[in-house]
Amino acid sequence: MSFRLTAEQGTIREAVREFGEAEIRPVAGEYEADERYPNGLLEAAAELDLVAPNVPEEYGGAGMDPISELLVTEELWRADPGIGGSISAARFGTEMLLEYGDDWMKEEWLPRITAGETPICMGISEPAHGSNVAGMETAAERDGDEWVVNGGKMWITNGTVADVAIVMARTGEGHGGITALLTPTDVDGYEAACIDNKLGIRAQDTAEIVLNDLRIPERNVVGEVGQGFYQLMEFFAPARADVAAQAVGVAQAALDAALDYASEREQFGQSIDEFQAIEHKLAEMATDIEASRSLAYRAGAAIESGNDHLATKLASMSKLFASERAVDVTDEAIQVHGGAGYVTDHPVERFYRDARITKIYDGTSEIQKNIIADHL
Ligand SMILES: Cc1cc2nc3c(=O)[nH]c(=O)nc-3n(C[C@H](O)[C@H](O)[C@H](O)COP(=O)(O)OP(=O)(O)OC[C@H]3O[C@@H](n4cnc5c(N)ncnc54)[C@H](O)[C@@H]3O)c2cc1C
């Protein structure tokens, strides 16, 4: 078992870091304050193959291995969870298209996504059903060779900026009664409204979607009718490992900022990083991050190996651990800054707010514990 990145993975990490430092960091505060989706930066990132890097080269992607994908997400989030997170979330749904979509779906949409022209969005959660995915009520009824969809989706990343969506809808009873449907978003019956009062990741687009007699042709079923829930479950392992990488990235950003500040700030005639209390904080933060990173990469390796049981367990463990640690680490980064950490002059208050989402989406910490327990 190797704990070393390959030379190629090291190069990928460096390239994303350079891009983040040059293009994202300098404008991160501005995009957050304006709650502005980073359209132009999505295209710039696409030129470096950083948008949907999981997609194979034939559709314009980079065809990266799972650990390289995690490196991309980690470095984008290290640069800034709002902008970097928008770039890494542009792919959310491509996994389903690649595995289950028909060729025409892949040919029509994947090259546009990898080029940074549009992100894709994935409508699973609803106002009344979040953790309980199988409880969803959005209904699709057959009418000739079309499905007519009525219902609503909640908290959908990229909901107002994506040109294409995968909508999960009920076509029958129980777990075997959910179907994935592909739809362009500029059609009658699809209305998305931006949720603009988020705690963090404010440059990311999050939407509530109302589906009112939305007509979707039969040929737009992704995979098989009634198999949507099971198809979805397959992609939760990579999605959760990805959230772990997000958490590692934002925690590392907070540690970097804390290290810089602690070496510059003086109290009682000495730099505060000479106080053992501060040194110990920094040591604990760094240890939490390394442990989170190791678990995330281990989940990536399990995903690559194709061992689904292990991948599901490690992905949930890594998401649980890294997200909880990221909230602690970003909190401690504020503490190292003292009062200066409590205002927007320094990025750590933003990192603290941004980190909080990693404990919630793609399955809350409580749900991850349920999954881990089921896999012991
Ligand atoms: C910014 C953001 C972006 C998002 N992006 C997307 C997206 O792109 N697509 C999408 O479909 N969804 C998205 N979500 C939704 C997200 O996945 C859900 O918010 C999450 O799954 C929790 O569901 P909920 O909010 O309905 O909370 P609830 O399910 O109502 O949970 C409330 C509380 O009860 C706990 N709980 C619930 N059930 C159990 C149980 N069985 N055991 C123990 N505790 C339990 C939860 O852990 C939580 O603490 C996003 C959410 C946010 C905030």
C-alpha cells in the first residue's frame, strides 16, 4: 500500500493550487459579498481540465482517477469554498449520466459541462424529504411518450445557473418507484429561485425548484424506470469522499491563515506562536487535517478498487470525520486570530461559515453514522 501521490497527481495538485492562488483567492471576498456565481472562472478552470475532471477525454474531460479528483476538489476548496466549490460542484450529476445515460445524452451535455459553459444540477432533496431520500413525493406520470412531472426540489446546488438538470421523481411505490429524468432547464414547468440567505458558500448557487406540469420525453429517462434510487446510492460514495476533500481543503486554508497570523501577531513582547497554548492549537489542527486527508484518500482508493462495501463505509467515515474536524479547525483558526478573526478583514470567519455545510449536505453527520454502523 502506497501513501505517496504519483508524479502526475503531484502535478495536478500544483496546477490547481497555482490556479487557485492566482485566479480565485484575490476575488473570493468580493464574490462572497455579492453572492455572485463565478461564471467566467468556471470557463477559466475548464481550460485547465478542472471542471468535471471525472469525465473521460472523449467528452472533453480529463478522465482523472478518484484520488486525483479529490485533489482537485481539495485545492479548489483551499483556494475558496464559494468559488472553488462552484467549480467542483459543476459536475454534480455527471456521474449518473456517465454510468446510466444514453450516448445522445452524454454527447449533448458532457462537452458543454467540461467546457465550463454550464454546470449540471441534481434534484434529489425536497422541502419535506431530505435525509429520507426514498420518501420523495415529486411525481412523474406517463402521458403518451412523455412524463409529466409535478412537485418541488429544495436546496439544489446550481439550480438557477445550470442549463440541464437530473430530476429524481416518483413513478411508482417505494424504493423501486423512483426514476431519474434529464431535462433542460429553459423549458415550461421548471422554475428555480435562488436561496440567497445562506450562512456560507455564498458564491455557490443554491435553489428551490418548482416543477409544474414539466414535460419530459420518455427518451430522457436516465437508466431505467424505477431504478433511480439504486442508481443514486451508487454515487453517494464518490460524492461523500468529495465532501471530505472539501472539508480538508477549507480546514487547510484556515490553518494556513492561522499560521501566518500567529507568526506576525505579537502580545506580551513576543509573537503569539511562541505561546505553547497557540502552538498546541496549531499542532492539533494540523493533525486533524492530516488524519482527515488520509481517510479521504483511502476512501478514494477504495472507490478506485471497485470494492463497493468498503468504499461506502470509508466514504461515510471520511465525510463524517473530515467535516466535523473542519468545523473544529476553522473555529480554532478564529481563536488564534482573536478579535481579528471575528470580522471580515481576515478570511477565517468566512472559512468557518463555509465549513459548516460539509456536515449537512450529501447526508448529514447523523446519517453517515447510520451508514457506517450498517457496514460494520
Ligand atoms: C447549501 C446546500 C446545498 C445542497 N445541495 C443539494 C443538491 O445539489 N441536491 C440535493 O438534492 N440536495 C442538496 N442539498 C440538500 C441536503 O442534502 C439536505 O439538506 C440534507 O440531506 C439534509 O436534509 P434536510 O435538510 O431535509 O434535513 P432533515 O432530513 O430534515 O434532518 C434534520 C435533522 O434530523 C436528523 N435526522 C434525520 N433523519 C435521521 C435519522 N434517520 N437518524 C438520525 N438523525 C436523523 C438530521 O441528521 C438533521 O440533524 C443541499 C443542502 C444545502 C444546505
